[in-house]
Amino acid sequence: MVKTLLESTFLFVCLYIALGICAFGILFRIVRWFASDTGPRAAVIPAWKRVAAAAKGFITTVFSIRFFLFFKVLFLDVLLQTRIVKTDLSRWIMHICIFFGFMLLLLMHALDELVTKKLFPEYFSTLDPFQLLRNLFGLMVIIGVAIAIYRRVRHRGPMLATRYADRYAVIILAVIMISGYLVEASKIVSESVFNRMMKDFSSASGPADEDAIRAFWSSEYGTVFADIKTPITPDLVAKGKQLNDESCASCHVPTKSAFISYPVSRALRPVAMPMDRIKADVIFYYIHVLACFAGLAYLPFSKFFHIITDPLTMIVNGMSDKKKVNQAGAMPRRAMELDACTNCGTCSRYCSVAPVFQMIGNEEILPSRKISMISSLCSGKTIKADELREISEGAFICTSCFKCTEVCPTGINLQDQWFAQKDLLAEKGYPLPHVWVKEFNASEWSDRIRAGESSRTRDVDTIKGRYYNLTADSDVFAPCIQCQTCTNVCPVVAAHTGRKDAVDITPQKIMNLLRLGLNDLALGSRMVWDCTTCYQCQENCPQGIPVTDIIYELKNKAYGKFKNIDRTADIDSKDDAS
Amino acid sequence: MTLPKSHNYDPRHIFDVMVIGSGIAGMAASLFAINRKLSTVQAGSAGGTLFTSGLFDLISVYPVGEKRLWENPWEALDAMRRDGTSHPYGRISNEDIQVSFDEMISFLGASGMRLRFDQNRNLKVITSMGTIKYTYCVPESMWHGVEAYDTKAPCLIVDFKGLKEFSARQVATTLKGEWPAMRPLRVTFPGTAGHDEIYAVHLAQALELSETREALARLIKPELGDARFVGLPAVLGIKRTSLIVTHLARLLGVPVFEIPMMPASVPGFRLKEIFDSELPQKGLLRLIDKRVVSVNRADNGYFLLNIGGNDQSQIIQAKSVILATGRFMGKGLLSDRKGIFEPLFNLPLHQPSDRKSWHHEELLNPAGHPINSAGVEVDDCFRPIDGEGRPIYENLFAAGTILAHQDWMRMKCGSGLAIATAYAAVNAFIEKYMNTSARESA
Amino acid sequence: MKFAFFKGCKIPYYLAQYETSTRAVMKPFGVRLVDLDFNCCGYPNRDLYFESFVYSAARNLALAEKKRLDIVTPCKCCYGSLKHAEHYMHENEKLRRDVNTVLAREGLSWKGSIKVHHLLTVLCDDIGLPAIYASIVKPLGGLNVAAHYGCHALRPSNVVHFDDPLAPSIFEDCISATGAKPVDWPRRLDCCGNPLLGKNNALSLSLMRSKTSDAAESGADCICTACTYCQIQFDAVQSAETPEPNRESMVPAILYTQLLGLSMGLPERSLGISKNTLSIEKLGPAWKLLPGAF
């Protein structure tokens, strides 16, 4: 039996360093939850208020009837991971394989001295069922990893983007698992390991007995010996079996029950001798253990941090009302959720506006992409205006349908994240276009369009409608007789909400501007951007002019032009005027 | 439950009448047809009656060249008949004209728009320009204006800041000579402070609420003085005009009247609202904003009308068609380099021989221009006729301003012509066609 | 009868009672409502990107077409949006080709073989008013109801083909069936203001208030809606945005399916009237007409 960590001081030091880094990392990330500004009005909600709100939320929940939800969430969502099975069976199989495979290996195998031995006093790593189970659990993890890789390759693309963190997670798991099997396999074939065991445990009384055991181990247990002097006969093997039963079997079942490592060891037979010479089993062991330590140390900074954040998120969100959000308490929760996201892409698959992404190609529409953008948005990094515009487009195209929140396997309150992101972007000067358009009036916009067009050489009418061009087709609006019916039936013109907001250009004046070819003057008008799309004008027009459709088209064109204009820039025409 | 509605009607149904056009003539034809239990369908744009002033003219100017004004419209008609003009009125008796008016007036009255007239007299109505217009019949909401003008009693004319089409001062200035007791007043309509421009229909909608009326009365009342009438622009509601007029009169303590404005104005919206909502309830199938794209005739003489929508074309079968598409505004007549033509049936037209003779040399010639009398010529049954005077189809009728030999704008006979000819056309259809075909099938 | 049920984005989380009450009233008439993996109807995107609006809607149409089911939606905005897309796809060949190319990526295509219905037209035309009259067990006599038509189902009529756009009657016919009395109110065809919510709140609320004051003046006990957004506007938004001194003047709103369900004697559990923010006085706490109220 190998002693714990080979009694190696180096490995123990590594273990403690890894544990230290891990503990520090976890602490660091938890502190960050309270320091990140993950929502609007962050300046007026200092960290202590967030801590207080979180504590208050915790206490009120614990002492309320809702606390019983805790057990439901823990059992169904955390352990059985039913949230995953609701949307995707293959992902659930993958995740259950990795989660239970790895967790059981951790408890039964890595922490055997602390856990398994306490539960099963007769535990011995080379006894069944432990040896068999170890292989089984390992196999589960490997199957899970294989499914994960397959899914990432099969569904690759913006809906399931594979990034560094995902690659790292798969690789570290694969290294740990494969090195583990290699340790076991290289021990099976190793003559020196066999010799060490013989020395420690065997009661064989002479060379003849030893030869019998060797013969038996060679033919049945797969050990590769440099030279066996006597020929292996069935009798010798039978004798060996008898001796094995007497002295070895009590703590060493047949290696065949290590149903992965044994076939691996058969494959290693040709190189067994040189491997034994360089103590391959020890090398593999170091790789295996160091990979585990690396994984442990890096855990708080890797995707695996979700084994802590996800249960927490599921519990917190599973026990609170997703629609009623307290801003102070929500900030740390949102930050935690950002850490809990495993980038699984489920939200994007169910996103109600994903088809919009298909058409305009702005990835910021996809929730899986948005959640990672929020991290950088909250980190205080400076983001370029272009990028902010793209991000804000993703934010306001969302229809707030809560579908992503419903399907998120981690139970992240994604909808609340989007609400917060929208508000945060509005604070940064990127609200809905309908709002920012009103920073300027129609003629100021027209000036800005001209300034923008002269500063760039061309690209002016890239925004020509591909299918309809009502605003450029005089047959459409020329029949207007300026009878004002459209204006008279317009509820927006009729609504008096104060001078500042009053409609500037009435619908029939828009028709007039189009006739004069002054389309630019209509683009930024209040009428166009405050149109409630009720179609009264169009339905009542005695000349059958599609007034509302024209306003829609103007909005489309205006947005196409305005979004590329720097709204903060001073423009020449103003200078000219002064 | 069997009313045909545009959301569920049987496309195989054969209608008795298809009315094409949605102006006063089209609406009148539909009304008369429905009242006579004919199954009726109507196609036309949404706003055909929007441009009416709310006043119903019979006739007040004849002959056009002399610009002679008639106090009594019936005398004008008699004079016209004596002169032997081919005006469509010449084919209808005075009794029938009066009956057609009565039928229309009783329909509008029952639908909430009461009309007033004096049997043998054209009424004098103040317009938003301050001029006086002769007309046969006015909405009750304007009646006190006629009285006030006749008696020249002290009167307050109110306008609203921002309502560009109506100026009380303009009215007062124009009428100062003959009506010194009239005073103008400008107030800010409740809830529109700070707005440069306000629109009549929006004021009408706002006045449907009693709190707006009370607020308005509070602004006017202190300025009443000796006024025995208050005149307001025609914005007193769309659906509840009589209630609003009564309420305002009660709040102010004096009769209130409306002054008609330039079309498209609120009375036009009221009329449209009534026709749009009442006729379908009486059983009319209204195909709104749908134009007849083409017409075919089946072997049995029925018309097959292809109704164009943007994405759904439908075929309507009708035993007869009443063409009430108007002249150029209503697109009943179109013109190209060769001349004027009627686009649907390509009917022969009475028109000047070439483009040069469309107009007189002086633009403002009081006699009007030859083009103003162009149109479809009909027989006594209002069926379009060919060069030899024979009806083109025995089941095609025409009504309203598309008819030739009349200059309704100058003669002030638009609504009367529309109503009377629609009446004559519907009756002719029943008499000549329905009865004949019934006899034939029997 | 079997339809694909197009809920739209807001019903599941903001107006669940609309779904439960719709299912409840449809069931006795043998109507089966099937859920498909629909996405947004496209309406919110029409302001900015025409193509993505058409594609979003067309994808839904294609999904239903694949299952050979007509679509029924209880939302007037979704109805209008789907009808618009259908219209454009019929009309514009280039658009049809391009959209179908994108649809083909996920094995879908649009041929135009299915129809889009609104809940009210299904009730009125497919089930038929006589059947609805026959199903009423507790007529709501004495309740004055203002039918709010909702713009996007009604106009433009040459696209949506819902009812006469200038003088519709389908909603009043449906309300009459429940025994309640439809009131005539001048602003019945106007906009509720919800499309501007979040874009220009003052304007949105002003539009809403001009309607509620008109309904009140016309003697309505409540406004009846058959649209997700209109109901949200008149119920949740009106309640949240009406300050204290004016709260008396609020006019509550009820979904047509709730009204019908009440008169059909269906249980509150499925109608969810208690989930509405504002309650109708005349209906009392148990949503039964109070006998003394009339």
C-alpha cells in the first residue's frame, strides 16, 4: 500500500499551498461580490449597505416559511440538477456523470483516509468494490468530458461559444482522469511494485513459492516480469493462485476488476520494462496529484468555482421572488451570479429574440454573451463607444420575457441582470434609442447627419431599405393633399404633455418634407420617435397613403444613420453659426 | 346574426347592388339601397365624406355665368328646367328631390345628427372666413347661427389660440358693417397652453369630456357681456354634439352655435363617423380602403368585381353597380394626354374635344370652364349611355358628381345632386331591373 | 379544433391569468391549444430593423406550418405583427426568398399555408356566437363594459383583416354574449399608450388617461381588453402610475376571457381575476355580481 502522498514533503507543501490559494481565492471572490457595481445607482449604495441587505435577506428567509424551500432546492436543483434535465437531457447526463463521478472520486478515493476508511473500516484501495468503483467513477467523468467536448464541437458558434475557461476545465479534468488510470495501469504492470509488495506482505517461504506467485500474477494480474525462470504451467499458476489466496487476496482483488486500468495495462505491456525502470508509476502519480493540486488552487478562478456559486445561486434565487428586487441586496447577488454562469448557452438557445441576432448579427443580443459583457461592464474597464452602442442594442432588443431566467440551469435571475444592465447603460448615456434621439431636435439631427457624412467620405446611403423604399418613392406620398386628416386623428399630436415634449412635425408635414426631398429633417423628429404605431393616420387617410408605414421606415433609416454618429461630438455647423 | 360583416361574409353571396365610391353619393346610394332591403356592398377609400362641410346644399347659384343667387332653391330648379339645360336635376321631379332629402335627413337624425331646414328657403350661414354661404340644410348645432345672423342680435364669436383655420377677429372684421353687435374673443382652449398649433378634431375629442366643457365655459362666461348668442368654431364633439351644445348653452346661459370651417373639418368627421358606423349596422358590407381593380360581366349579366387589397384580391358578385366615384378628386375620372377617361368601365364621356378647350382663357371666368361640366351622360334611369343614347348596360347606374352637365362647385348643388341622383338611381334599378328580371324568371 | 397557441413574450411572467383563463374558456368548446417553441413576434424590433421583425414573425409562422396548425394568439400586438409579416412575405418576393433562405438553416420554410387568428375571431367566427350564448350560465346583466379594441389587430385593415376598421362590432358582440352591456364610448378605437411605455412615459400615460376618463364619462364599470399589452397598461400600469388624489378616477380593466369565464361559471382558480391589480367594484370580492348592485 502506498503511503499518503508517498510521504513526500514536497507534495504536502504543494497541497497546503494549493489549499491556501484556493481558500484565499474563494474569499477574494466573495468579497468582490460586495464591491462590484452590478446595477444602477451604485454610488449611493455603499458596500456595507449591500452586506446589510444580504444579511437581512438571509435572516428573514431563514425565519420564514420559505425556508422549507431550501430542502426542495437542495435536493431537486442542486443534487438531482433537475433544472438541466428540463431543457437538455444530454447535458444533464454529461453533468451528472462529471459531478457525481468527480465528487465520489474525491470523497472515496482522494480523501479515502478521512472518509472511506471511517465509513468502511475494511477499506483498502485494491479491494473490491472500491477498485471497481474507482474505475467506474473515473469512467463517468471521462464519459461526461467526452459528451462535453462533443457538444462544444457539434454546436459550436455564437450560441455556445467555447472560451479559454471551458477549454481549461475540460483539459484539467482529462489530465487528472487519464493520469489516474495511468498510475493504476503502470502499477499493475510494474515488477518493482510487485517486489515491494512481496517484500512487505508475502509469506512465501521459498523461491519456488515466489515463482508460483509470479506465474500467477503474470498470467492473471497482468504484471510484467523481466524474466521468469521456470516455464509457466497450469499447475504452477494453480499453485500460485493458492498462495495468492493465502497471502495477497485479503487486500488485493484481481486487477481485472479495475476494468479500465487493466486493459490499459495490457496495452502498456510492450513498454512495461522501460517504464518500470524509470518508475513511471511514481511519475504518473506526481502528475496526477499535482494536476489535482493545480485544479484545487485554480478553482476559485476557473469555471469550477461554479460548484460553490451554483448551489448558492440556486438556493438564493429558488427561495426569493424573482420579480421583486431590492437594489442593495441585488448587487452582491448579481455579482455572485456572474461567477455562477458556466457559459452553457442554454439561455441563448431559448432566447425569444435570438432570431434578431440571426438577421443583424449583433452577438450582444444573445444572453450568454450579454452575461459575460456585464462582467466587463461592472469591472469599471473603459469600453469604447462603438462597443457600448452594440452592447446597448443587445440590452434594449431584449423583450423581458423571463424565458432565459426560466431555463437557466443555474437559476440565475438573468432577467434582473438585463434590467440592471439596461439601467446601467442608461446611466452611461446609452438608453433606448427612443430616448437618446431626443437629445437633439429634428434640425440638429439633420445637421449632424450632414456633418457625419462630410467627415466620412461616403457610406451615406448604405441604409437603403432592401425591400421597401416608401420614403424615396414619390408615387407613395405624392398623392397627399395636405388635408390634415392624419394629424387630426393622431392621438400623439392630440396628447398635450408639456411644451418640451410637444410634437414638432405633424404627420402631414412629414409627407410635405418627403415631397420636398428633405427626408433628413424628418428623421430625428419627435413625431417619428413618439409615434405609438396605432395606424389611425394610415387607416383614415383619404388618399390611401401608408403614413404609419412611412414613419416606421423613417425610424429604421434614422436609427441606421444616428447610431453611427458620435452624439458627444461638437459639429461644424454649430461653429459656423457662432 | 346574419349581418354581413367585413370579418365574416360569404364570398359566394350575390349582392343586389355594388356601390363604388364612398362620398356623399356613394353613402346615399348605399343608404337608399339598404332601406329598400337590397343586399348591398360598398367599396371606396376611407375618407370619402371627410371633405364635406356638414352643410347640405340643394342649389343656390344659377346660371353660373351670372352668379345669380336664389333665396328659394326650388325656384332655381324650376328656372333651370324652363331653360332646358341637361343638368341631372332635370331628370328628377322636385317632389322626388325633397323625398330623397327627407330620407337622408331622417337617417342622420336617427343617428344623432339632427338637421334643420326651411322648406322653401336657402339658409344663410356664417363661414369661418366671415362670408355668408347659402345652403339648404344645416346641422342643428349651427342653427342658432342662422337665427343670430338673421336677427343680428348681440353675439360673441370665440376662437382658440393656436387653431389656425379659424379666426374670430377675421369673422368680426368681415361682418362688422352689417352686424355691429358681434364681438370676437380669443381664449386658450383648456389643456393646450403653450402649444403653437392645435387641431380641430383634438378639441372635439376633448370636448366629449364634461370637465373640458366646464373649463371652457369658465373661460367664456366672464366675457359674455350682453351677448345673446355664442358662436364657436365647429369643434363641438364628434359623437355627442347635441349633448355638448346643450351642455355648453346651459353652462353659459345663452344659445351656442357652431361656425363651419374649411374641409376637412369636424362636421365631415361626424358625417363619416355616422356613415361608417350606422350603415354596416343596417346591413351594408363596407369594403374600406379597397378599390375595384377590374370588372367583368358574367353570362347572366351580373357584374364580377375584382376588389384589390394588397395581398388578398376578392371577387364580388353583384346584380348591378352604382358608380359614384366622383370626378378627379375621387379618381372617378382620370386624364391623360388624349383627354379624360373613366377608368373602370371605360364609359364614353361628355368632354371638351381637346385639352386646349378644357379651360377658358381667364382662369377666374365666372361661367366656369368646360371641363367642369365633363362627365358621364345618362338616360332618365341614370344609366350611362353610348353615343346613340342607348344604355351601355341595363344594370349599370351612375350618381353624384361624376355626371355630366353640372358644375356643382359653382352652382352649390353638390350634396343635393349626390343625394337626389343616388335616390333616382336606386329606384330606377328596382323598377327597371329587379322587376324585369323578376318577371323574366317567373 | 386545434391551434398553435402563440402567447407572446409577456404572458408567462406578467399576465399568467390570460393564459389560464384562455385555456379555461376554450376547453368547453373543444378547442385544443398546442404550445410550440415560438420566439418573439417581432413587433418590438419593427422600429429599428424591418428585416429582423419579418424574420422573427416568419419563423413563428414557419414553426406552426411545420406542425400544420393555424395560430391563435390572445395578444393584439402579436396578431398584428404576425399578420404584417404574412402580408410582406406574400407581397415581396425578394423578401420571401431571403427570409426562407435563413429559415432553411434550421430546416424551416414559409409557404403561407396556415392562418393567423386572434382569440376574438376564433370565438366569434370559428366557435360562433350561438355556441357562446349557449354556454352562459351566469349572465353578467348590469355590468357596463367598455370594449377596448386595441390598435394592432384592427388597423391597417387591409393587412390584418380583423373587422371593419372604422366601425368594428366583434368585441361588443362578444361582450353582449356574456350578458354584460357594452357601452358606446368615443375613444373605443384609440391607442392605450403601452407602445410608448419606457420610451416616453408622460405621453404613454396621457394616452391611457384620455381613454380612462372617456370610459368613466361614458358610464363604464370597467374596460375590457383582449390584448396582453392593453391589459398591462390599464391594469398594472394604471395602478402603479396613478397618484393618490386621482386614484378614485381609475377605471379597472378585465380580460375578455375572464369576463366570459365568469359568465360561463368557471372557477376563479383558472380565471385568475384576483391576479388583476385593480378590482371591479360591481363584481365584489367574490367576482360574482352583487345582487344589490343594480
